[in-house]
Amino acid sequence: MSDFSLADRLSTVPPYLFAAIDKAKAEVAAKGMDIISLGIGDPDLPTPDFIIEALYNGAKKPKNHQYPSYIGMKSYRQAVADWYKQRFDVDLDADREVVSLIGSKEGIAHFPMAFINPGDLALIATPNYPVYGIATAFAGGEVKYLPLLEENDFLVDLDAIDNDTWAKAKMIFVCYPNNPTAATATKEFYDRLIEKAKEFNVIVISDAAYTEI
């Protein structure tokens, strides 16, 4: 059997947290122990029938058996823009400011690949979704983790980041409502974050996966 060496970039990537949790669960289950899993947010209820029916009907249409548009259907992108207007009173251009993805993980994982060059810095609030740091490492970037502490209501202490760090940073990842602390951010926090980002030309990546929970 050939012994091929892995790419150097893999040495910067830690074991994937959820894979490690699955391994630990399997080891415990093999001993016959019952498990209450508080791990990855995997649905434990079946998909509603009306969604399955819509998927089934869509799969029967010949036009859906071709390659899709590379930017996503216009009707879908417009629906996203309309929802943002209704939900957040934010105006988005469906042609320029909405991208269709196969899932949020794809967007998060590929975002650093589009903006991070080797040596660029990403600021990441922690504890966090591991893909933020892994994707940055794959792009050759550096990571500075920003602790989320109870005394700060689990908000990033923006003033604790010195100006040299802000000046070096290319992007900052935040997630509110937060996973895993469940903390929510105030408008004042976001105003301050945007102020800092504009001052130092830093991209804000707001992982808003939990706004409807």
C-alpha cells in the first residue's frame, strides 16, 4: 500500500468536533448505554408531508432535471429579498445581494476562500461553529479567537480588541442568537460592531442561523 503524505494545510485543521462527538457516542452505545444527545442539531421529527409532496411533484417536472442556474432561480432570490424586507426591514437587491446555496455551511466554508489570503487574520467569537476556523485555516489565514464571557452577556468585547488587531483583521465572525450560549445581541452591539468594521475595513460575517428560534 502506498504511503501518500497529506497536504500541509491539513496539519492546521483540528479534528472535526461533531465527528469526534459521533465517535464518542458510538463507543458509549456499543456498551449498551442509553444516550440523550445534546450534540448537533439534527432533526428528530420527520419532514412534514406537504414538503415531501412538493418535493415529489417538483422532481416529476422535466425542467428540474437540468443543471440549475449558477446564481439560483430569480423567483427564489426575490423571495429571499422580500422576506428580509418583511422580517428585518432590510432592502436587498435580488440580483446583486442574494446568493442561492445548497446550505448555510457551504456559504460559511467558502466565504474565507473568497476573501482570505495566506496570512490574513479572521476574528472569531468562541465558543463557535467549528467551520469558521477550519475554513479560515484551509484558506491559509490566521485566527484570533474572541472569548464570549458571561460577565459580558456572552457578547464580543469589541473594545478589548486593540487597534493593531483590528487593522490586521480581514473579517470577523459573530453568531446571534448564539450557538451554543443562546445569547442574543442588542442593536447597540451591532451598531458598535459596524462602526468598528467600517473604521478598519473589516468584513462582518453574521451567522444568523437561529433568528427564527
